[in-house]
Amino acid sequence: MMPTPYDFAMISSGSSKVHVIRHGEVENPKKILYGRQPGWRLSERGQAMAQTLGDWSQTLDLGALHVSPLQRAQETAQPISNAHNLSITTDERLIEAANVFEGLAFGVGDGALLHPRAWRHLWNPWRPSWGEPYVDQVNRMLAAVFAAREAADGKDAICVSHQLPIWILRSSIEGRRLIHDPRRRECSLASVTTIHFDEENMISGISYSEPAHHLLPVKK
């Protein structure tokens, strides 16, 4: 049975919103599935995306900035930190999902999964068998969101993470099945998935925005 936000104890104080941000574009011309590998930095466009997020964040009364330990997420968070004179708190629970294909040239829809060497990892798409279980991603991401909300102490909070964990978190909150087509994720580079809390300090809904939409690569 999948966990829901209501499995978590209510917190009497905290922000009304937690904005979960996907990092900006990474310098990755060979289309490597970088996963949890260290050292992947933002591209020039990714840096512009990060600055756009910093500008966007200036409208917030921000009390906490919790960030994945990976370099691309830390670099995305830096302009937000600068804009608010707010230190980055690194939270391991916001890290990218583990994946056995990490380090390989691998693009959505490029046919890589049709190669026989991949088949032994594909026996259970519901778990999934090729990476971190979806239920584990939901649990750690929810815990990270609630921790950021508590740290914000009544203000807004920001978490900077990665596409798959963000999408799985959103799918769980909205009650969708977690198995999905990666091409249909609504979680673009530098996008913001906002988790709203009601007056009883429970999750009441999700909204989505793309402050850096003008910088997104044109889809072919």
C-alpha cells in the first residue's frame, strides 16, 4: 500500500507552501544518464535558469532552502541563497533516484532499452527493478518536504531535487499510479512543483509553474 501525506504527523507550525524545484540544464553533450554521479555541473543555459529561479524567488518570504547534495542541484540553489542571504541546507533525501543504467549513454525514446543487455533489469516496471523503488522515493521525498516546512517556521520553503523523485512525489500526492511514461512527466528543467498546506497543516494540493520556460530547449 502506497504511503500518503496523511501518514505523517501534523506539524503545528511551518510554511504554507513548499516549492520543490528541479535543477537547471546540465552540461551533458553525450547524453549520459548521470544519475547520482558527482561532478555534473550546470551548462551555461542551466546557469541562466538558476539565476531566473533566484529572481523568481524574490517574491517569497523564504525561511528554508534544502537541497540535494549533487552539484547540479547545489548550483541551481546558489542564486536563491544569494537573493535571500539564506544558507543552503543539504538534505540527502532529495538526491536523484538510483539507477542501474547510470553512466551509460541513455536518452528517453532512443531505443536503449531494446538492447538485450538491458532486459535482465526490466522484469518489474512497477517497483521498478532497474532502480530505487518508487515507494522509497515517496517516503524520503515526503520526509524531506516536511522537514523543510518545519525548518521554515511559518515561511515558505524551497527544496531543490531531480525530475524522477519530484514526479513520483507528485504522483503519490495526487493519487496516480507510479508506473508511467517518462516522456509524459510534467517536470521541466528549473520547474517548480509547489505543495500547498491547508489551515490544519496538511497537504491540500499541488500547483506547477515554469519560471524559466523561456530558456527551455526547443523540442524537436
